[in-house]
Amino acid sequence: MPAHPQLDSQGNLKHLLTTEGLPRRLIEQVLETADQFVSIGEREVKKVPLLRGKSVFNLFFENSTRTRTTFEIAAKRLSADVINLNIGASSTSKGESLLDTIDNLAAMDADMFVVRHHSSGAPYLIAQHVKPGVAVVNAGDGRHAHPTQGLLDMYTIRHYKKDFTRLTVAIVGDVLHSRVARSQIHALTTLGVPEVRVIGPRTLLPADVERLGVKVFHDMKRGLEGADVVVMLRLQNERMNGPLLPSAQEFFKTYGLTADKLARAKPDAIVMHPGPMNRGVEIDSPIADGTQSVILPQVTFGIAVRMAVMSLLGAGGRHE
Ligand code: CP
């Protein structure tokens, strides 16, 4: 795999696989391009012809509500033809390999694959395999990365807080299994956020997480002190090998976001969650639905950010 598997020789985006090592200028280019698409989303006719004649294949080997749907909306607003492969009803159940599936879809003139897979690295494998000019977007691979979620979270933070270089961002909960947290941390540090904190029990934080440039807290109230942004994460029970916690109730007591814990953050702190949320486990309902919550705007911004990513990839990384 070359040093920059997602960039071409001119440094333009040819795939989007991870926010790790993604240059600041490209992250900013995505956010600025998304600004234009937010305004298109406010029009009566929400379509532009940037991907007219292109075929986008959504391949979701893991379940999804937000990511799959917003990718479909984004591609349709860009006028692409969108094909949602129903993996459960596809010939993968007859033993067809991932790359054979890709080859067959490529033979139908696919221009872009949007891939969610339970195995970390699956989108990289596909990106290495497809012919030049076909783009691959990672829509979440195992515990590894969820770059468009990371980018839409940056868009949301920038929308409410403007200047990344003055922020304290706290990421709380099951960081160990969270591809979202990893994508956020890489993007936040690249954008110059001076303090990124991770908060959780030892069993749910990666042993070497400080290597990513974050501060570790096990005491949630201390970790939230003075935070501008609070990101809550779901307990990913499906990725846990055996119990890592006494119980969900115990977790909520110690690490669930409640009004008394949120009071430690700045009064104008925003509360984020990539979804799906488990109310009463990592977040209390009044907080999820409260005035500081920007959880639903995150979803809406996801359309514009995914339009930005797909339009940049469709234009060979250059925006006309
Ligand atoms: N945030 C996120 O990836 O949600 P979905 O699993 O519903 O796509």
C-alpha cells in the first residue's frame, strides 16, 4: 500500500479511507465545499448535476440508519444513479468473495463504492483493487475508521464554535471500540484543537490512546471541566469479547451524561453523539433532547458533508 493510499500524485483526494494523515487543507476543503451544499439543501429544488451519469454503489455489510441513508440522499442530490446492494439478499451468502463482488459491480460501470464492513481494512483492500478512476469511500470499517462521520462532526463543531484552535473537546465512553472516536481524534488534532480529552473506564480506553495526542481521564466530572464540546459514544456491545463492565446501569451512573455532569462543562458547551444512541446508558434523555444537544443537526450536516466528499472524488479531488 503506498504512503498516501487515498491521495493521488498531486495530493488530491482519490479515495476517502481515513482521517489519519489527511492533510489539513483537504479537511478544510471538504468543510468549505460542504458550506455550499448546506445552502443547496435549503432550496426548494435540492439537486445539482455534479455527478450526473455516475453510478454510486452503496455496499453496507453492517447495519446502518444514518450513514447509508445520508449517502443515498447526498448522491441523489448530486444527480448520481444510486444502487443500494442488499447484502443479505446478495450472492455473498453463496460464498462469493468481497473482491469478486466488487469486480462484478465494477463490470456494471460503478464509479464509486461506499463501503461499510465489519472488518477493519476492507475499504483499503477494495481501494487497492479497483481500477484508476473508481473511488472508494469508507463508511465505517470495524473499529478502525469512519471518516465521513469524523468530518461531519468537524463541520458541526465549526458551525457552533467557529475556531478550532481555542477548544477543549471531551470524548466520553467506549473509545476502545469506536471508529468514530479515532476519526474524530485525528481530525481534531489536525485542525489544531489544543485539548482533546478521552474519558472512560480503563477497560474501554485503548492502552496506547495517549499516543494519539489526547489526555486521559477516568473521572468524568474532572474530564468535563471547562469543555466546549462533549461527544458521547455508544457502548458497542457487539464488538466486545466478554463483559468489560459490571452493567449498563453502573456505566450510566459513572459515565452517563446527566445534567449534573454536564454542568462541569462550559455553559455553552455543545453535546454530540454520532448515533445510534442508547438513552439511559451513555446519555440521559433530557440531555439528548435538551438545548445543548446538536445530535440531530449532526445528521443534517452529514448530507452536505457527504455531498462534498462525493463531489470532490467525482471531480478527481478538484472542485470546479
Ligand atoms: N453514526 C453512524 O454511523 O450511524 P449509523 O450506524 O446509523 O450509520
